[in-house]
Amino acid sequence: MKMPELCIGDLVAKVPIIQGGMGVGISMSGLASAVANEGGIGVIAAAMIGFKDNAAAKDSEAHVRALENELRAAREKTDGIVGVNIMVALTNFADMVRTSVRERADIIFSGAGLPLDLPGYLTEGARTKLAPIVSSGRAAAIICKKWLSRFDYLPDAFVVEGPKAGGHLGFKPEEIDNPAFELEKLVADVIESVRPFEEQKGRRIPVVAAGGVYDGGDIGRMLALGASGVQMGTRFVATHECDADIRFKESFVKATEADVEIIKSPVGLPGRAVHSKFLEAVREGRRRPFRCPFHCIKTCDITKSPYCIAAALTNAVKGRLEHGFAFAGANVHRVKEIVSVGELIASLKAEYARALGATKA
């Protein structure tokens, strides 16, 4: 009944759980190292990582220093697997990737766009693995073809993120509740799409399921479908080790199902968040940015944006939710308490064992 290991090349995670990268200070070295110490893959998010210094994206050196510091801090706390999540849409994408490779991050996860040039940042002898985040088999196949033709390189893994995830979603609004886009179908689609490339190169490309994975039973279902592991974000926010302010974490514990809403983000994508007075003000037209202090996302047009998302998320991570909001997954209303990462992983293992036992009975 023991959970299988998650193998990504020569990286071996003792539990098949990746902690989702949550930007603007939610998942930093504290959370990532705690997850890595429990045998999972801990992830530091690069998006606006220099937020404590109020660094704009154009302040490249500040973000580079912040990422260096967080990776080094994580390494002081764990010998486990630590990765970095870097959104393709970031204006400082290249700097964040180069820094991650130079600091020997174990793996880079990259979504919010297709990371078609990602292997080009690997230096000679670099051991950093590359895992694109996709929402369809078509996207996975495009990346495989491009990487093979340009770099003779295949992704070391794929994360396929379904529409129940928190944060920015790679789906049109009308697709979010459409059964045709449920995670189970997306996982099967990506597994089938990468199979020809696996056969061509004679090696496996692990597929990781993300978006709406909440308990050990969900993990068992995804693994039974052929996924090699799962990625979870929302559950790890409600942990003592999460790097966000306690008020941010408590907003998850207090959230009801009715509080979860789909918003239109200034970056041009729908997103899932916990309702707040700030979002009420945005909807009523009472919030308008007068300037763009950060310039963090390529697709954000300040002349059309109802608010500055970097400022809103920075306020939220500091606990000032009246001036921002918390991104969260569809199952956030099921979170009832704040626990340690160790307790969370132990409960997931126990639930997985019970679910697997019931299936075999």
C-alpha cells in the first residue's frame, strides 16, 4: 500500500508529490525545503520573488539575488529535491531560468505559455531537469517536436494542469466547467500524445497530474490512470511552513464553496480565487491602477487592466487581503485546519493506502 516513487531522470522523489509553485511569496525556501524533507519535490516560485524589496521586474538584479538567496536557503535546510516554477509570461523569464540553472536547481517547471526555448538555457554539464506545464496533449506534442528539432532534447517530465487548479488557468472561461476538460481526460490525452516521442527516444516521459488533486484517494486515481505523480498547491498553503502570512492561510480555512470564484486577470487569463472585498471593488469599478510599478507580466496591458495583479498578490501574501486576494484551487473549501507539512504528507499516505485497499478488496 506504499506510494510509489516518482522518478524524473535520475531524480527520485520518495513520494510522488510535487508541491505546486505559488508565486509572489507563497512558496519560497521554507515551504519547498519542508516538502523536500518529507520526500516530495519542493518548488520555489520565481514570479515577483523580489517582492519583499518591492522590486519591479525591470529590477532584474533584485530578483536574481532573491532567487539565489531562496535556493541557497533551501539547500541549507534539505538534501531533498528542490525545483523552481518560472512562468513563460514573466518579463524576466530568461534571468530566472539562467539563475536557476546556475544555482543548480534540480528541476524547472514552466507554464503560462509554451516554453519553446527552455533547453537553450542549459549550460554544459547542467543537471537541471525541465518540465513544461501544459493543459492539453496538443501542447505537449508541440513542445516535444520543437525541442527535438532545435535542441535534440525531450522534456524530462510534463505537468498537466486541469481547470480545477488555483491561480491562472490555461482554459477559456467556457471550458472550465466543461466535462470534456476534466483532469482525468487531460492526463490520458497527454500520456497518449507523448508516447510516440518516448518510443522514438527510448525513454519514459513521466506525466504529473495537477489541478483539483486534494487527498490520497485522488492521488491513487491519478496514478491508476497512468500518471507518475501529482502536483498539489492548495493543500500546502494551509501548512505552518508555507511562507505566506498567517492571515493568508486562514483565508483558506475560512473559505466556503460559495467563496471560490473565477476572475478575469489583468494578464489576460481567467483565474480561480477566494472572494474578497478587493475583488468586489474591482467588479464594481471602484479599483483602477494609476501606474504600473512592476511590469512583471508580458501580457498585462496597464491601459486596460482593472488593477495591478502584482500589487494585489503582494498585499495578499502579507495578509492585507482588503487590498488584494488569494488564488486557490477549487477544493479550498475542504481545508479545515493549518497543519505541518509532515502531518499533511502522512495523512495523504494513509488516505492513499486506505483507498488502494478498498479498491483491491
